Amino acid sequence: MNWDIIGHRWAVEQLRASIQAGSDAHAYLIGGPPGLGKALLALRIAQALNCESSPGDPCLSCRACRRIAHGNHPDVRLASMERQAAGLKAEEAARQKELKIATVREWQRDIALRPYEGRRRVLLLHDAERLSEEAANAMLKTLEEPPPHATLILVANSTDLLPTIVSRCRVLRLRPLPRQQVAEALIARGVAAADAALLAAWSGGRIGWALALLDDPEALARRSAQLTDLLAIHAEGRGAGMRWAEQRAKEYRGGEQETVFAWLELWQGWWRDVLLIAAGSPEGVVNIDRHTELQQAARRHPLPQIFDFVSRIGQAAQQLRENGNPQLVLENLALHLPRAAM
Ligand SMILES: [Zn+2]
């Protein structure tokens, strides 16, 4: 198979067979947590539908495959939060929480057009979990009866969408890959075995996340420094925690929401590891390079306290996503930092 996708073999096989048999769907929903390779799979579907030399099994080298990969094929169109916010100032862009009805309308006008040079017109809609209710309702008719020359592909970071949307799509739910598979893929790209094991553990099976990190060599060092910062906050106590909360809240309001979510994820990963060690099941530990510190933390905190903080971090992230006040949410989290029983 030519799809050049790591993992998700069941999805590739199903797509390939249906495209070759002409029984492919007119609307797909690719769902799953961020960093699993959903966007790449969507791109491959567009290529498989329009490849000039081997339909169903994209050659990745013909003119159509290459133009689709570079985002400049006239029959493959993309809408996303990023596109919607293009041209806006950073703070304005940060305030955009939903895919608006205007974005969907524009997308719909595009769908109506016949293909210029490909076989099918492919419309990709990223961030579909952020469709406003109004925009989602506007899409229903198109999903129900798409023009015969069009394929619609919704990509969403959850499959928690309006049931009326989900039921009109062929749903592909992607799952995290086994740690071993991520490590092997990294080693095949020239990563040293020890680094690959660490990255694979950190990735939680999100292959796209791990590969993106390879393009950013500083990212590993940055992550490690951030974790060291978080542990220092913990050692220093609540004053340091409050300063940390204030800084993150400022970043959040300045449009760097994803940076703040990354901090929370890192922190939660750390405390989840402490929990695993305290509970005597270290196999799932993510921060495999920090065993000594993890064991120390596990010894110093009672299990319920660790458990409580892990869930508080998750709640804080959820409150931010639901538009909670960043300063209040993060300060409240810092106030509940577990205190070590020496
Ligand atoms: Zn091709």
C-alpha cells in the first residue's frame, strides 16, 4: 500500500478498497484526539480520489498527488479555524471560538462547482468539533445530498458532534497507536533508540505529535525545561504557583492558548505518572527519564491527594475550553498544588 501512513491500517484498507470498488462515501468524518494523523489521512483520501496513475492507492508522485500535498490543487478545498482567522490580528484570532456559518456557506458555494481538472471535488473541513450550532445545521442538507461530483471530509478532534451530522457521514475513529509502533517509526526515521523510546512514551500514541517534534529539535529541550520549572514550583510552594498561573493567564489572553494547554498536559502527565508509581503500576509511565523524581513524589504524597490533583488539572483545561476566566481557573489550580508530607 502506498498511503505512507503509520498505523491506522484498518482505516487505510477500508478506504482503499471502497475507492477502488467505487463504493466510497460522499461524506466522511475522521475523528480522534489531536496529533494522530487525521489531517494526513484526509489528504490521502483526496489524493486517492484524484491520483492520475493509480486511483485508490495514491502514487504520491503524479501531478495531482503533488499538488494536493502542497495545497494548490484547484479541486481540493480546505476550511479550518486557521483559515477563518487568516488576516485577523492575534487577539482577534484568539477570540474566534467557532467555525461560523459564513465559513460553511463559502465552503458550500465551492462544493457546487464541477471539478476543473480532477475526478472529484474534495472539500475538507478541519476543526469540525467547533462548528457553531447554526453552522452545523446549515451543513446538514449538503451532507445529506452532496453534489455527485463532490466528497466531503470533516476532520474533528472529537466525535462529539451533532448526532445529525455524525449519522450522515461514514465515521473513521482514529485511536492512539501502541507505544512500540511509534518508537519503531521514529527509529526508522533515524532517531536513536533511547530518544525514540522517550518520545514514544511522551506521545501517548500520537504519532503526528511525535513526528512534529522531530522537525523542532528544540522542542525536546523545551519540554524538559518546562517540566523542571513545574517541579521547582512544586518545591517552592504556592507563591511560585500563583506567579506561574499569572504568567500562563497572560499568555492565554494574548492568543497563546495552545501553549497553556501544553503546560497543563505536561503537568497532568507528570502527576499521572506519580499516580501510576504510587499505585504500583509503573508500566504506563510517560516520563521514563525521571524515575527517581517520580518515585520521590510518589512517596511524599498520599494517593488520594495525587488523584485529586490529576483530576483538577483536567477540570482546569475543561474550564478554559468552556471560556472560563484564565486567571481564576489557573490560580485556583495553583492553590490546590499538593503539599508534600516530608
Ligand atoms: Zn498520484
